[in-house]
Amino acid sequence: MATRNRTDVTEFVLLGLSSWPEMQPIIFGIVLAMYLVAVMGNALLVTVACSDPRLQTPMYFLLSQLSFIDIFLTTITVPQMLVHTLSVNRTISYTRCMIQLFFFMAVGSMEGHLLAAMAYDRYVAICDPLRYSAIVSHRLCLRITLTSWVVVSLNSLLYSVLVTRLTFCGNQVTHFFCDITPLLQLSCTRPLVNEMLIFTEGVAVVVSPFFFILGSYVRIGIAIAHMHSLAALRKALSTCASHILVVLLLYGSVIRMYLRPSSSYDLDQDRQVAIFYTVVTPMLNPLIYSLRNQEVKGALQRLFGKLSISRKL
């Protein structure tokens, strides 16, 4: 990387999704609509999973945690982007930028860990159904969730501390939030330590859940192949289909954005992938789980039925 003039950065300028003024109202309207759908859809799923007695199972506890994570993830980035879209001032202080980076990386990594826990839940339910209640309990799910929060928080803290040790040669971030890739691009010298960390410790924390999910589904696939009951086969496939689709949406974006050499970074394309990861995926997740899940559909019908009765009274 060529040497550039070093500056003491006290704030960053977030360039947003587009520099064309005529596009800003369109971007604002589309992203705001998707954000509201994502928040309301996931909030509804959390409400149903926590209030309906028939959904008081480990699987729906994990699903409610995933919905909470989706709300948190999109709220970390989107409201600020919406304000900047219609504003001339697009600055964010250095401290706020580092805080946003920490929470975004922690929450984003946590989503993968929750999907891995859900894959284990499905593995036990299909491959060892008689012992499911004894193996997968609310206590186990709670321990997995808390342990995962500790791991991803320490990982995110490590990344954030290393970024604060960089010397920046500019303050214009080609993104709509403070993400690690565009911040590394602003470094005066090539941040070898940070890049090595992404491909070593980052792979261990972020990608290891994906390999765990892959291994779980290999075992599930073997179990399904030996099923002789057509009803059991349909139930197993229906149970896994929603989860597989969400996994593909998440890790397709993550691998595209982060797990590649810095020489291949295209920040303009990364912004498009990031809007998919931070807005579109959280919006689709509750739709995927509710439309393909008869138990969630039934719980939603009961919830709306209670609401309609209470209004009449």
C-alpha cells in the first residue's frame, strides 16, 4: 500500500450506500420499509415464542434468541444510516465508531453460534428422538447461549482493540456503518496483524459454527436416508428446510464480505452485500420460519384470535 499522510482522526465520515443525491429518498424509503418489517416480524416471533405454552421448547427458545439477535443487528446500523441518508452531516465520532464496530461484530458472530445450536437441536431430534428431552433442555440451551455471548464478545473486543491501534490516513469510510474491512482500508500501512487474525482466530470463531452445522446435517442426511416412513421423512425435511435456508443466507454473505484477501476487496460491492446481511436477511428470517412452520402458524393464529377477542370486549 502506498504511503499516505497520517492524520489524527477524531471522527469518520460515512459515505453511505450511494453518493447520488437523487437516490437518497428512494434508498431511505426502501430501507426504512425493510427495517420496520424486520423489527416487527422478529418482535412478533419473540412474543409468540415466549407467550405460547405450546412453543415452550428448547428449539423455540433458540429461535426467539435468533429473532432478538436480528433485531439487535439491524438496529445497530440501519437507524444511523437512515439519518445520514437525508442529512448533509454524515460524521460519526471515533468512539462511537469503535463501539458500533464492537457490537456489530459480536452480534453478527452470535447469529452463527445460535444457528449451530439450532442445528444440534435438529440433529438430536432426528437422530436420537427418544433421548431428545434428556439431552436438549432449556438449561443446556441457556448455557450454550451465555457461553457463546462470552466467546463472541471477547473476539469482538480483540478486533476492536487492534483497530484502535491502527494509524489512519483519512476519515472517509466507504460504507454506511463502521465495519472492519473499510476501516482496514484506511490504515496508512498494511495491517498484517489484523488480516492474519481474520484468517486464523476469526475463522475459528466465525466459521467453526458453519462446519459444525455442516457436520450436523451430514449426520442428519445419513439418518434421513435410512428412514422407511414417508411421513417421518417429510417431517424431518420440513423441520430442517427453514434452518438450512437461513444458514445459506447468513454464511453466503459472511464469506463474501470477510473471508478473502484484502487485495480482492471491492468496497462498493461490499456495501450491497452488507445491506443484504443487515436488513434483508433479518427481514426474511421470521417469514421463513413462520411460513414453513405449522406450529408457529398455529401460535400466530391463537395470538391474533386472543387480540381480536380482547378488542371486542
